[in-house]
Amino acid sequence: MKINSKIRYGLRTMIEIACCKEPTGILQKDIAKNQNISVKYLDYIISALKLKGLISNTKGRGSG
């Protein structure tokens, strides 16, 4: 079974979020840097994950 890049990066993004030890969470730009993907492509992936209810964002200072 072949897994496309959107699914692969989506899984890696959710793992990165789950492994984050900071109480404030992790920024998209940091995930993009750690996973070596563009912020624009990560934004596309995160939008899809939010739409499916798999992740949610945190409102507040520095949340963008």
C-alpha cells in the first residue's frame, strides 16, 4: 500500500504536536522546519486535519 505525501506529512504533523512538551503547544513554522516541509504546504495539511476534527488550534498570545 502506497501512502501519499499529504497523509505522510499529516501523520508526522500529528506526531510532532503530540510529542510537544510545551504547555503552549508548537508553532506551524517550527513544525515545518522540523519536518523539512514548506509552511504553505503545512498550512494546507493542517487545514485538512482541522476540518476532519483531528487537531484544533490554540487561541492566545503568539498563536497567530
